[in-house]
Amino acid sequence: MPPLAEVQRRVRDAMLAGDAGPLASLIDAGPRDATRRMAIHLRHYRVSLIAVLMGRFPATTWLLGSAQVEAAAAQFVGAVPPDAPCVAEYGAAFPAFLGTWPAAERVAYLEPFADLEWHFGRLSVAVDAPAKDAGTLAALNADDLVDTVLTLQGGTHYCHASWPIDELLAIFLSNTAPEQTMLAEQPVWLECRGTRGDVRINRLTEGDWTFRQAIWRGRPIGVAAERAWLVDPEFDPGAALAAMLGQALVIGAVTRTKGTDS
Amino acid sequence: MSSIPRALTRSGVGLRLPHIEEAVATRPAAGWFEIHPENFLANPYATELLEELARSYPISVHTVGLSVGSAHGVDRVHLQRMRRFVDRIDPVLLSAHLAWSTHQGEYLNDLLPLPYTAETLAIVSRHVAEVQDGLGRALLIENPSRYLGFTGSTMTEVQFLNELVQGSGCQLLCDVSNVHLSAHNLGYDARHYLDGLPAAAIGELHLGGFTVEADDAAPGHEVIVDTHAAPIAAPVWELYGHAVARFGPRPTLIEWDNDIPALATLLNEAMVADDVTRRSSRLEQDHAATR
């Protein structure tokens, strides 16, 4: 009998390859064929994770067809096993995997659409925290403001696509999918916000999106404003900040130079 | 095991995500709920609802992801997340499986069987201690559902569990359906298995449904697959009666994880369990009185 670590390595390899044959000398089921019994575990791994992925990507399945998504999922679960015990966290890498799938050649927006759907699902289980009000920033002096890093609600995600993938998702969610729909290439800058089962996708201007996305990624307000000015010289950071506070988006503010939580 | 926590004298039901909003809204007549923390750790909204329920119901936490049988060790990141979770929920019971599911950072989404050897016993005992220390609570270990064993096993599952209890001080969660299923699949006597377990260490009983399939491993025969997708089968109710007579009443849970029916169906199954418990306890008392 090899050491347990070696036994488990071999079982892991069999699970991912979907072939219990190499385990024949290790396993035992009395007079029964033990490799066929092991196949119950192999099947469970494959079938349960494919079901997880199909359940997480219903809109992508609607777009591409269940046969295509199931075939991609079957390859994905053999190539990319979960890396955490919470299966709800499994599938973040599936949109990128789909982007390499042959069907992606005829659906140019497949990967960003699947990625939007992934985040839509994750945000639906988020919970809003108490938001900061305008007084939070008013209490800072102007010099400190540019070095202040804001924390946004946990149920927030920013993405950009060259196609109106938000419209496509809205069609799916409305349950009124037409037989055909024309999708013209058009850049969109999206802000997704979710809390307690409710998810909204807002289109932003490129300037607002760049500013908010930089803040979301932990950049100080000054850096975020400079990035926004690069894409929109008319961008008004004061108005943008006021809008974010008004939308209860900001839950924390720390001025880096002083390291104080305001 | 000196006594059952008072709050758990009625049978509980496994609470899955499709039922949680209904449970919060209707406050059903459940004795208690058991949850899988892995369903909640990535779901802040469900955790918020669970916290609300935990103010009115005893909650048991039954992890499917701690993998105490993994040779490469317990996932410490997961253990830390679990610690924060159990501190919020303050469960009355905490349990895990005699199984493994992780291998060097990969999670295989199944409760995989272990060879029963001295090496495995040392590894599982060490991990049980680590989990108990990490979570600051006593851990119950559940007997697995099995379709196969290992050629290199040097002890039976019952011997292994007895040694584990003695060595680690943990208690046992006896899944009666798993006993029936494994006994059928591997050809041993389920009652004899139950009779071999250390009665004083049994802290909880589980009952779940299964699916009977044609056995590819033995043409013409059937294999029982642990799907938790059906009502409790008649032979399991009978075995449960034997378990109660042998161990005495224990906190008992109805598990249903796939093709999940209405919550009322689970509550009805829990009432049946309460009935069987009452009848089997009475029988045991009658036997004791005549001895």
C-alpha cells in the first residue's frame, strides 16, 4: 500500500481524467469490479460540476445552446478543478475558457457576456453595508481629498465591453426573447450593483466609469480623477463624487498620507 | 454522551438555500436546522438570513469541505473562514465526514473514501484535533457512504471509528442511511456494524434518501447511490429504530440535497423520525425493565 498522499494523488488523477483503470490495484469491492464502483465517484465529480456551471450560466447557455456549453463545461471540469470548497465560487474562470472555445469565433462577445453573467450571479447574493454620507468627505481638507482612498459596496463590479452585452442579458432576464435580435458593435461601460437578491446594471459615461473603476480598484481619488480626465477632459470629479455618495456607493474612506479612517 | 441538548429532542431538517427565505418568513415547526457552511460562506445574503433564523432555532453546522482525511492537511484558509462563520452562528453541533476531498489546493467536490490504516488514523486524528482547536468546538465525525474499499486497509471502518474516538476524543455522527447503503454495497451486516460503534460517542444521527441503480460492478445486482434525492427508505427506518434502541435517542436529522421537495415534505419526514424514536425508545426501556 503506497502512502496516503500517493493514493490520493492517483485518485485525483483518475477523477480528472475520468478513468478509474489505473486504480485497479489499490481499490477493492470484494467479488465486484472495484473500478466500476469507483466510476460512481468519477461520474459524480463530472456531473455535479457540469451542473454547477450550467446553473451559473443560464444566459450563456441560452445564447450558445446547451449542447455547446455542456461540452465546454465537460472539458473545463477536467482541466480546471475547483480550488475552494464553496462550489458557488467555482466558475470564475469559465468565461475565459469559453473565450477559447471554437464557438467563440462566431460569437465575438461570448467571453464578456459570460463574465457579466458570472458577476451578475455573484452580486445577487451580496449585502450592502451602511454607506458614508457627503459629510464624510466634507470633513476632509482639499489637500487630503486627492490622497483619499474610498471603499465601495462589496456588491459592486465594473466592466467594459465592445458590444451591448447588458442589453442581451436584459433580453434573457425579461423572458421575452425574440426569435432574432440585431446586436451592433457599440462600446458600453457598465456598473453592476447587487444587494439581497436585487442586481442592477447601469451604463456610465466613459469618464464616470474610468473614475469609479479606478476607485473600486483602490486608487486614491486624485489618481482616479487624472485617469478620468485622460478619457474626458470635461470630467467633473466633484460632481462624480457627490453622485457616488448620493447613490450610497461609498462605505469607507481612508486618507493615505495620514493613515486615518475618516 | 450524557444527554441530548434539550433543544434537539425533536428531529431537525437540513436547510438548503432554496428554503431559507421561506424558513425566515414562515418560521416552520422544525425542531432545529442543519446547514452546510460551504453553501453560506460565499453567500453573504443567505448568511444574513441564517443569522436571523439562528436567533429562533438551534443550528447545526455540517461541513462538507474540511477534508479531515486529506494527506496534505486541512485547508487553513477554509478553517479560518469556518471559524468566523461558527462564531457568528454559534451552532449547537458541528460535524464533518470521515472522508477526503482536497488534494494540494484542488477540491474534488465529493466525499472520497479512505483506506483504513494506521497512517490514515494518525492523519485523521491529527486533523480532527486541528479542526477542534481551530474552531474552538467539539467535532462529530460522520461514517461515510461507500461503494468500495482499499486493498491495503488493515482495519474495518468500525474498528477505525472506535480507534478515532479513543485517540482524538471526537464524537460520532452516525448516518444510518450510510450504514444501510455501505452494508448493501459491500456485503456486510448493517446491524452488526451499528452494534460495533461506541454508543456513548454517538452525538447525532442522520437519515437521507438514496437511489438504487443497476450495479455495473456486479451485473444482475443493484448498487445504492447516496444521492439525498428521495424519501427515507423503509429498510432505513427499520435500521434507525435499531440505532435508537442501541444508542438511545439522539439528535436526528433529515437530509435532502438534490431534487429538493417542499419544506413541508422534509418536516413530515422529521415527524416520522420522531415517531420511530418514541417507539424504539419505549421498546428499549421495556427490554431494559425485563433484563
